[in-house]
Amino acid sequence: MPIETTVSVVAAAPHDAELLAVPYSPELDPQLAADLPVPVAALFAHYEAKGEAGEIVEVPVVRGDAVGRVLLYGVGDSSPRALRKAAAALTRRARGRQSLTVVLPSGSSSAFVEAALLAAYTFKIGAPGKLSVRELVLVGGDEAPVRRGETVAQAVALARDLANTPASVKNPAWLAERAAEHGVPVRVWDEEALAGDGFGGILAVGRGSVNPPRLIQLSYAPSGATKHVVLVGKGITFDSGGLSLKPTENMKTQKTDMAGGAVVIAVIAALARLGAPVKVTGLIAAAENMPSGSAQRPSDVITHFGGRTVEVLNTDAEGRLVLADALAYADAVLDPDAVVDIATLTGAVTVALGRHVGAVYASSDALAEELVAAGQASDDRLWRMPLIDDYTPALKSSVADLANVEAGSTYGAGSITAALFLREFAGKRPWAHLDIAGVGRSTVDDGILTKGATGFGVRVLLEWLTQTP
Ligand code: BES
Ligand code: MN
Ligand code: ZN
């Protein structure tokens, strides 16, 4: 379900708005102040409100014969972060209502709109829950940043929708069909084409499922582009672990194991609308990781695109196997200036960084700095993690070029060793890897987050691809 709230911009607040939100300030607009039953300072004192971001004081006001409501909302220090928090609180408060009119605080209206809409996102199969506010009327916003915020939010919503879709519906072929719906040229490798071109990692992971794997390529190529970026997304439509089967508790969240792939689809779909000047090729390595009589076994040796062999010691470390093929293909065939992969790769990254900050690993300091800065600006926060060379022996195999996991437990550092594995396939080009296993789904409905898939990665990548020259 895309976000169904419509957004319009008006010059002045209609005096009769049923639900009117106004940023809290001691010097309130006199006309509005006249509507309030008591002076605004007294109201705030009464509710012990401080004007912090996310705080809302709701006041009934007379509207002819009826009662309207004014929401006095705090904006804290008015930073983009505070404005996002304020905006999310407002649309959450307006759930179930027809219309919300918001007098915008001065500052970033793009971040405000984006957060207001993301907090209004819902995903429900069956009888609808409390509907999000139907109409958001913004007073005093500039059209261009408002529309940018809306486009970004819709892109995040698309990534959430794809990841929230149950795996009984969402298999690799389904994902390829969804990728083709955005007016961007698509190339899809089916299982035969994958075999023909030597994508042994994607095939090995997909072997256990009745739903065969796919490699999906999307191409956004604006005229005059001078830079070419490849985005690689992990597209495991369900990760049971394979023969290295996960326990139920860990398995039941794994329909979102294609969140990275969903982000790549959503970003590329939004680039044209945002007028990004960069050529971007998306690769989504899609497979369903299932146990069966045809599944790969722990101890199998597979051959990746480009000829490197890998001993599969744990079939649950499948993300790196599908990504390795796509990274090797990008390096050998697509000639990019930079490669960024995004993947719900390891449970270990959640131990390190938790559920609010994603990990970025990079072979290039400049690329890492750009991504961290874009993360800060877009609110998809990233923290740079180290590629510790001393840990590379963890990936040694006695029978193949590499092992997909450490045979023993000398090194630990599961997110780092996974990144080191990927680095082997990325070639010598600037490469970054985003491990979003911790931030890819939310356990709570809070602020801009809704329970389930978060769409983390869409905002930082859109920011990066539309800001860098
Ligand atoms: N898809 C999982 C990682 C994951 C875990 C994502 C929890 C989201 C929430 C990945 O394929 C996986 O199973 N990783 C293993 C790697 C291990 C076998 C080396 C893990 O993290 O346990
Ligand atoms: Mn796994
Ligand atoms: Zn996985």
C-alpha cells in the first residue's frame, strides 16, 4: 500500500480547519490566539509542556456551532531531526481523521513532509486498521521541497511494501515483475540464463526452492551523466537458513531478507522524478533460501561468476553468496565508478549498532565519508565499520578459494568477516557495503517507523545520488 495521504500547499491557514496544527511559540498569531480558551503560555504551563519536538498540546476551539481542535506542537531546536519528530507525531495524532492542516515551522519543509508521510504509512492485509489521515494541508510550504519530501516518502513506502509482502506471494519471479513496473529498462536472468552466464552463487542458494532464483538489472541512464554507480541489493525473498535451518523465532522475520533489493528498486524508481544526474544500474540478486532434497549442503563447493570457488560451510550465510555473483558481475561487465551493496546480511551487526544506525564498510575513504554525510542529512544514519585485514584468515578453506563462514570461532566479528568476504568480489573499484540487518525492520510503531519493514537505505541513497556531482 503506498502512502494514501494527499498533500497540498496553501498560502494561509483556513480559519475553519477542523484540525489545525500550529508550531508552539509564545508569540502566537493573534487571530489564532483569540480562538484559544486561555493564553498559550498558560496552556503550556498547565500541561507542563516545554515545546519539545514530538510534544503536542491539543486544545478544543469554537468553530461556529461545532468544536474544532488546535494542535500546538513543539519543534524543539528546529533542527531537521526535531522537525521530523514533530511531523511524525502530528500525523500519528491525526490517524482516523479526514484532514490535518499544518502551519509549517520555518526551515526544512522537505524533511517535515517526508516524516509526516512516513508516520502515516500502513500495511495491512484484510480489514483495514485505523486509517491514516486522508489529507495533509500545508500552510506556507514551498512547492518544490514539499514534492521532494513526498517523492522520497513514497519511495520508502514502496520499499516497505515490497519487504512487508508475505513470501507466499513474493518469490524471485514476483520481485522481478514488481521491478519492471517503474518505466525503467529491466533485464532479468531466469535460472537458465543464470546457469548460462555462470552465476553459481545465486543458483546454489535458490536450488532448494520450488521458486527459482532471478538476477534483476535496472538501468537509469539520464543523458549527460558523467558518473556511473552500481547498486547491488540482497534479494532473499525468504531466508529459512536452508539446510542450516533457522529456529522459528529467527525465521519468522525473514520475509524482509530482500529489504536491500527492495531499496534498490525503490531508489531507481525515484531517481528520474528527482532528476538525479548520475547513471545508476541496479542489480537485485533474488533467491529463496529453502531446505529440500535439491538444496545445497554444508560442505558443497560452488563456483561464482568470474570463476572463484567457495566452500559453503553454512547455508544460512547465503546473502554473501548471491551478492558475490552480482558484485563480480558489476566489476567485470558494468565498468562503474563506484559500487554500493545493501543487504540484511548479519545478525551480528545488530549487536554492534542496534536498530537505529546502519553499518557502512568501504574500500574508499571518500566514498565512506560521502555516505556517512548523506546518512546524517537524510536521517538514515550510518556508522563506518572497519575492514580488519587481520581477520581475513577467517575465510580460508582447504578445498576452495574461500569459505563462506569461519570454520572455527577464532575471529568472531560476524558483520566484519561477512564484509571481508564481499570485498573479495568487489574488485579494485571504490566499493561500499551497507549491512542493514539491524535497521531493516522495526519492532515498534514509533515516530516515522512502522512495525515491520523500514525502507532504511532509500533516503540515504537518494540523498547521496542526488547531491553528489
Ligand atoms: N538474513 C540473515 C541475517 C539477518 C538476521 C537479517 C536477523 C535480519 C535479522 C542472514 O542471511 C544470516 O542468516 N546470517 C547469519 C550468518 C551466519 C550463519 C554466519 C547470522 O547472522 O546468523
Ligand atoms: Mn541466512
Ligand atoms: Zn539472509
